[in-house]
Amino acid sequence: MTDVLPADPLISLRPWEAPEVTSWGRLPMNAVDRRSDALSLDGDWHFQLLPAPDAQVSDVWSSAHVPGVWTMQDTDDRPQYTNVRMPYTEFPPQSPAANPTGVYEREVDVPGEWTGRRIVLQVGAAESVLLVHVDGRPAGISKDSHLAAEFDLTDVVRPGERSVVRLTVVKWSDASHIEDQDQWWHGGVTRSVLLYATDPLHLADVSVRAGFDGELRVDCRVRDARGALPDGWYVSGELEGRLLAQDDEFDRVNVEDERVSDFLGEARIHTTVPEVRTWNAETPELYGLTVRLHRADGTVADTSQHRIGFRDVRIVGRDLLINGERVFIRGVNRHDFHPLTGRTVSYDDMRADLVLLKRFGFNAIRTSHYPNDPALYDLADELGFYVVDEADIEAHDHAHEIADDPRYLNAFVDRVSRMVLRDKNHPSVIVWSLGNESDYGANHDAAAGWVRRHDPTRPIQYEGAAKLDWAATDDCSDIACPMYAPLEDCVAHALSGRQTRPLIQCEYSHAMGNSNGTLADLWAAIESTPGLQGGFIWEFWDHGILQRVNDGRPVGRGGAGLYDNGVAAPGHRWAYGGDFGETIHDGAFIADGVVFPDRTPKPALYEHREIAAPVRIECFKHEGIVLGNHQHFRGLDWLTGEWELSLADGRTLTAPAELPDLRPGETAAVPLPFEVPRDGGEAWLTLRVTVAEDQPWAPRGTEVCVPQVRLRGPDAAEDAHVDRPVEVDGEGLLIHPLLAAAPTLSLWRAPTDNDELGGMAERWRAWGLDSLVRKVVSVREDGGRVTVEAEYAGTVGVVTHRQVFTRVEGGVRIDEQAELPEQFDDVARVGTVFETTPGLDLLEWFGQGPWESYPDRSAGAPVGHHSLPVDALFTPYLRPQESGGRHGVRQFTLSAPDATGLVVVLDEPRQISVTRYRAEDLTTAAHHDELMPRPGCVVHIDAAHRGLGTASCGPDTFPSYRIAPGIHRWSWTLRVL
Ligand code: IPT
């Protein structure tokens, strides 16, 4: 192995503090995919971590896996999480002196049969500066951490011989200042490395335009590594086995223009495909296209394979149209993330991400905040997603300085143009994004200018520009794409008459912890307000890294099996900011996705699934149930269903459902599938919609949505009063054999992330709601009724609480009333809390479920008879918080395996929760491994429960989901089974 001497030009240039230097020796980006016939260099490489890029390489090597970040591979350089702020104080373009630098080295046997061929090294991605040496000689430099870099090694390596490839990866650089995304900082080679060979005469790029009218244009750029192109070369194309010829017209015009296409190496195939099957996210029809480059004698010098889709994107007025249709963008922001490998994601993982998103009704992805692995776009083409492809530019901490800094001009144009050059042939990519949170400056306009010329077929968006005035027409963004905009502002804009462009939020509904409140309200407004078209939920992943608790190290690649169902195995936890000993960090703000770090769906996903339902119950009329097709392109033939009738008396009837043949946007009435029994009380009809035939993302039988309609309201019921008082103790607390703690008033919930970051929890603590002091005022008995008056004192006010206990047949009825003083405006909850004796481990309920739901997140939880073990009710949000609630509960039983237990009947549908934790247990724990489940159950019955909102980043819940001061009343009966 050869050492790089300090005089090495790549080092002495100090490219890590030279923003003007975006690359050296790097080949232009292109869309010719070489993955299939390349030599993979993935695997274990010799590795050493230097303290700085100019430190001396030693003889001491360990090993590191490629692709992979060293921060997850047992080095002392650990992951660090910061949001906006840089993890160091140096101003751009400077980096700190302590600058971890990974040196990767390995031998490569260059195949002997590559003699005479052009040999190229491709490094899939490295962050943040890559220096390449081969056999000790400098071979190239690259920045732009999420795109591949290619280097021509033809003159450097010798076929049939062994070469040493060294990749030096510098962690901090001028580029870090424009890669300041809200995510973990890592270092390493994060995507695959490969070596491939082509004929010297090769396809340098292939550009496909395929319109939804069937027009197909394939532009080829041809080069010869030896210099001038040989005479007589030509290209041919084959679409699904049908030969396409070179475009004579294009050639003739070029010759007339004296633009000799042979010399320029340009060729075009142009044709129209009759009766083309168009691509859209619902029916992602793809065609196989093979482009061949021929020598004069007809032999093939190079081949490029593509899967293309015929589709059209355009903006007309304020609508973004796909194939002429105004589609709703049901999007999510997705980072490259894995709890074991950090930034390196496998094909299978990407596929699993996208399959899950399809199953939960998403049709769009913003690649926040950088271009993803090429495979992700192949999957998006195949499974059907609209992609907003985002360049790797986020200058957040120094946004204002950098957006106009000419030293960064190259980098902006370089990053945007390379993304476009790579991804332009994907039908899934519908919009180019210039990056994220980088203010707005000349560097953005320069990048946009390049895109407009190179790819006029797609719109551009950039939030930082459009936010200045959504109605502007002279910035670089074709779409107004705000983040976390209040709904009323969006609606007002759409109604203002000033709207000039589509309004599609690039980020909305922040999914941190127990969140995504008001999602259904947002979508009701979007679907009913012309000019609003949807947005991208922030975000897909909770970026918790699997960590060993005893030594604080990330577990790394070997950790499969050390988590399940969103929960880390004993001795492990999901690490967030600060857990790796870093002092500069942003805590749990990294855990803000709709899935847990192991991709277990959070309950909010069911809410999204229902809001996105392709088929819905519009209403129930005397002629039957009116169903509607809410897709944009597809009929209902891929779906089937089952009717389910749930009656309050416990009965559930089912019948197969025949879905009508409806085109998008159509509705039709179908007859009621049941003779609804006259008795049985409240009645709900649910349509369980499932996939009829296997889809690439869902096997037959997968549930897609559960629309529901109420057929009949509840019967009025009165409990027979038994004239014998219930027992209370000297404090006025109910004595009951199955209760370990008597029912008392609760106004506190373990603050959600929204409560904490939105400032509500601070207010509640200041009012003393977490530690109300109860004092019994009076206990009276009157005609068998026991009335207990109590006061609950906070720091700024006193709540009066009254419980009236009445013995009824088989149990006790409790009528409660709480009066909140004006000071207690907008509390977490008003309700009852009690604890049961151990052993009651099964909850059965009639109400909304089966998954967790809250007042402002309950559209996706149908009313019915549900049953779950108590331990399965709890949702393990990364930072422990209020969890496990069920909305709209009318009645529940808590039972032991021997069928003993208790049953609670509520006066009206209420929010309840049954967990192993008191609110204070959850409030004080920072991670789940700190929680000790209690043997019994902690049961909350809420007269009012505050909505969840999204205030950790964005709007709070709506006023209608907040709790007003004044009098609250609720009643319930408690019986023994
Ligand atoms: C916005 C960022 O674009 C995103 O990366 C993430 O940080 C998100 O917020 C919050 O989780 S920026 C925000 C400061 C408005």
C-alpha cells in the first residue's frame, strides 16, 4: 500500500475549503445506467480515520464496510444531530481544524478482457468531499454528497493487473455549509462503488421525452474516448421489442445547419407510439426502451436500457396537471435513513418504504433534501409516485450569506444540473426542487436558468423564493410551496383572486411524536377549495439510531432482530440528539416521522390512509349507500370489499360487497346490503375495501380503506337506581374491589412533542396542572346518592370537582362535574383517572379503533367492536409522551383471562386511554428503557381531551379542539363482569 505524501496535489489544494472547486477530473453526469454490467467494489475496505485531512496516513489499518458511514461502524466519531445550526462555529467556507477524514483503500483486479476499453470508477456517494487516488496517483475530486462521481481511469489502470484504489473522504468542508439539513451528521462512502468498462465509442448520455400523446423523442450524446468520432456510427432504439429508427429529419436539419451531427455526436430517435398506455401514479405503465450505439459495420458498441413512461406535466393557471388532470398531491418527505446504517439504504429497504407508502395512500415523495439513490426513482416509476426531486442544497445556518455568495455559485448550478442530468428520464419525477431552506439569491436563479433551458418539460419549485410572495410571478419557483402554512392562509390565498400558481405545501403536518392532528380538516379544505392541491407531510422516518445502552455505541449493521414493532430490544434504545454525548444537538426533533425507526407505522398513517381513500361513502340516502370513486385515473375494478354492520348491542354482521363500475369522479348508489335489525341500538355500516388482485405493492386482500356511515343513533338508556349508598373513604374516594386507585380528576397529560415545543406544556406546568393538590370539601349522602365535592388547587387557580355516586343494578354510576376557572383556558384534558388491580389485561371496546385516535385525528378509526391486549394499546413514541388514546368510545370492558373484570359504559362517546403508565411516568422518562410498566392499568376517561395539532413545527390544533374553561360534565357507570 502506498501512502499519499503531504505534497499530494489533492491535499495541498485544500479543496475542503474551496467552494469554487466542485470537482476535478470528474466525468459529466448522465442518465446511462451502468449498474448491471459493472464490477462491484462493495464490501470491506481497509480503513483508517485521520483527525484531519492533511494528517499523515499511518500503517495501521482497520476495516470499514462500503457502502456505509464510519460514524455507525465502531469508530470514535459518532453521529451528531443538529437541525438548523452547524455543529461548529466556523463561517463558510471554513471548516474546523478537527475534521475527521476517512481513508478507504482496497486492491482491485482489473479484468484482462478490458484491454482497449474505457474504464470508469463510479463512487455512488461520499460525504462531504471525496478525493480519489489510484496507485498513489491523483485521479479526481468530487463534492455533492448525494450524487455519484465518475472518474475515467483508462489511462491509470492496466487491464489484467492489480491496482490500489484509495478514497479519502473529508467530513467537514465548504460543502457542509450547503448540506446543513435537519438530520444526523455522518461521514463515509454511503452508496455503492463500482468499476465498469465501455467501448471507447460510447453513449455519453441518453435523454428521453415521452409525452402522454405517445410522442417519443430520444436524444443521444455519443463520444469516443480516443478523440474524434469514427465515421458511420448510428443509433437505434427498440421499444418493447419494436425497432425504432434514427430521426432522419433531425440529421438532415443538422447537416443543413452545418451542425455536423457526426462530429457533435448527437443523434435523435423520434416517433409516435399509437394507443400508448400512459403513466401516472395510479397506473404506472412502463415501456422497456433499449438504445444501441452502432459502429459503421452495424456491430453494437454500447447499449443503454431504460424503463420509460409516457406522461405529461404542466401547469395551467393555478393547477398542476398530470396528463391533463388536476391530481391531489398526497405526499411525504423522505430522507435516506436506516437505524443500523444511518444514511446507507438498500434496495430492499427502499422498496419496503415505498410499498408502505402506497398502502397508506401516498402518491408523492419529496426527496428531502437531496437526490436519492438511483434505485428509488426506478421504484417510484414502477410502483407509481410523483417525485419532487430536490437538489442537495441547504445552507440553513448561513442561508442569507450563501444564497448570493459568488464563491458558491458553481456549487448551486453544479448540484441542480447534475440532479437533472441524472434523473431526467424518470416519469416519476414531475418537479425539480432547487433545494431547501437556503434563503433566496442569485445562485438560485442561476441554477433555475440552467434547468429551464435544459429541461423545459418540468416545473421548478423552491420554497425559499416562493415564500416571499405566494402570488409572485417573477421568482424562480413555478409552484407556491410553503411549509407549515396555516390552513386559513392557504384558503384565503386560494379565494383571494390573486393566486398565480399551484399551492402545494412542500412540508406540512409535522409528524413528531403523537401528532398529525387536524389532518382530516386540512384535506377537507384542500379537496373543496380550487387552487389547493395538497402537500408533503413532514416526514417519513423517525430517525432513531439503534444504540446499546451500556456503552452508548450505535449497534450498526449487525443489529437486525434487535427491535420489533417500533420498540428496541432490552439493553437498547432509539438514540436521538444528545445520546452520543454531543453537546451541540437538537434533541428529539430528529424523531418526527410517520413511521418508527424500524418502519412500524404510527397510528397517524391510518388517518392518512382514510383521507386518501380511493372509494368513499358519500352519504346514506333512502335508495341506498352512495359510493364515489376518488381516484384520478383508475376505475374500481382493482378493489373489492366487505360490508360490516356494527350494532351497539355487540353484534357484527358482514356481507360481501360488490363495488360499482365507476370512472374517476363518478358516484352511484348501491342498495343496503343488510336488513338492519330493528333492535340493537346505535348502528354503523363500514365498507372494508381490499385489493381484489395482487398489486406490485399489495397482495390481494390488503386493506386499503374503511369508509363508514352511521345508520342509526344510540337509544336513550336509564340505569335503574338501587337505593343503597356506595362506599367511599374519608377522603371521599370510591372504594371498589377492582380499583387500585379511585377515580379522581385529571387535567394533565404527559406532554406530547407538540405540547412541549408549542409552549402549551410550559403553560400547564406554570399553572400547576401536573401537580394539582386535591382537597375534599364535603361528602354528603342523600337518598342513597353520595356526593363528593373536592377542590384541586393549581398555582394560579382552583378547580371544583363534584362526583355523585349512585348505586345501580350491578354497579355504580358516577356523574361528574368540573368547573375550570378562567385562568385554566386551554388545558390538556378534563376527565377521570383511576387505576385497576393487576390482571385485567384485555381491553374490548365499542368505539373508534382499533388503532390510537384523538379528537383531531380520528377520521381513520372506524366505530366498531374492537379488542386488544392492554400492552398493545400503547404507542411507543420515541420520547415517552401521551399515548394510546382511543376516541369516540361508548363502552369498554377490561378483563382477566378468567373473564372477570370490569365494564364501563359512558354517557356519550368519549376519549379514553388504558395504559401501564401514569402521566407522570411518561413525563419524566426520556427514553423507553427508562419506563417501568405498572402491574395494573391506568385508565383515563375524558370529558374533553385537547387535540394534538402539529405545533412542534407548524400550526396548533384548531380552536374547536381546545378546551374552554367553565363547567364540564360527564357520567359513566362501572360494573363488575
Ligand atoms: C423544515 C425543514 O425543511 C425540515 O428539514 C425540517 O427541519 C422541518 O422543518 C422540521 O422538522 S424548516 C423549519 C425550521 C420551518
